[in-house]
Amino acid sequence: MFELLKIATFEIITKFYSLIMFLNYLPSGMSEVVGITMVFAFLVGVILAAMFTADKGNTKNLYTKTTR
């Protein structure tokens, strides 16, 4: 099992490395656009993960309670 994990990690690193090498062949402006897009995609992913994994508070009858 450890060997399978090692192979999978190596494949992920290899694909990431080939993506970085791909950026070398793009024009300078396009390389920056791809980099900024990757950063914002990561940030949106983190925000979505935080939203969907947050604990839900008690919102039942939040605005309908009457004060006496």
C-alpha cells in the first residue's frame, strides 16, 4: 500500500512539474494570467471548502421569536 501511495505521489508531482514547464513556453503575459488564475482558483476552492464544512448554528425561529 505504501508503494502505491509513493507511485501516486510521484505521478502528481510529475504532472505539476510538467505544468510548470508548460508555462515556460507561453508568452510572458499569458504565463502571468495562468498563474493568477491558478491562485484565484485555489482561493475559491478554500473558501468553498470552508463554507461547506462550517458548523451550522441554530437558526430555527431566529426572527420569529417574540419578546415579552
